[in-house]
Amino acid sequence: MDNPVISVIVPCYNQAIYLPETLQSVFEQEFQDWECIIVSDGSLDNTEEIARQWEKKDKRFKYFYKENGGLSNARNYGIRHASGEYILPLDSDDKIGELYIKEGINAFVANPNVKLVYSNLVLFGAKDQKLVTPDYRYEDMLTENRIFCSGIYRKDDYLKTNGYNPNMKGGLEDWDFWLSLLTPDDVVVKLSAFHF
């Protein structure tokens, strides 16, 4: 079987209550050539039961269990098991719009120099509102994280970094990773739609 174009990495720690909606948003992608790697980071709830149901529903879902090591550790673990050319990290309480992967891959195909793709976003739950993320400027990234955790990038580029820093347990691990991934000359594309 050929490798999928993109691997969606879903770390989960005791968030089984949200996991079905997250996985449904992957399942509904218009772009079909994906795999979804669900990593239970030592969850004590019914994460495994839900993940196994999705494995039965569609063989593109793959479940892994590891001892608890934190979000960065779980993401790195999932990416190590990924066979896609592109990586899309997706936390287990987030969702993506059905055209996100398609438009993301199109951006990479249109310009081989693209290093990272992201979009505008929608808050749901406690707050319901659309947020237009700032246009990308490398200089701005030095003082504030402008890109949410679910940007799309090549696995080859990930392998040139040290991955997500497992010592950053209080958040900001995605910002730290973007700074290790990007240089001032890299091309970053913000899609205009609200995909995240």
C-alpha cells in the first residue's frame, strides 16, 4: 500500500469526551489521502475504546498507546510513526474544516518553497467567534506566537529540527517548534478561510 500524502497526529490525554468530534473532522476531509495517528499519552479514560471504534470504521485511523510524557512527547511519538510526506498536528479537543488539508496541500504544490501553511480560525465552546489571524511576518514570531498548533509542514523539515520540546509542559511548545522550523527567508502561507 502506498504511503498517504499527509499524516494527522492526534495526541490525547484524558480527552476522550472530545475525541469523536476531532476524528469526525478528519474523516470529513474532502482530501482523502490521509492517515490519522491517535496517540494515547497514558490516558486513564476511555480514549482507547473510542480510538479502536474509529480504527474499525476506517483503516486510515491508527491507534498507539504510550506512557504519559506530555503533549510534546506524544506529538513527537506520533510523528515518528507517521508515513505521510506532510504532518498536521491536531489536538484532541480541536477540529479542522473539511477543505483544510486540500487547500493546504494545494499551497505546497503551487510553491515548492512553502515551509508552513495555516489559516484563520474559529473559536467554539466557551466562546463562539471567528478570528482572523495576523498575516505572517517572521519578525513578529520572535515576540508573539501568531500561528496555532495545527499548521501543516513537511515531515522532512520536521526531521531537521529537534521536534517538539518535551520540557515545555505548560504550553507554548508549538511556538518554540515554529521558531526551530522557520528561518527569516522561509515562505509561510496563511489561507484566507477559517479552517481551524
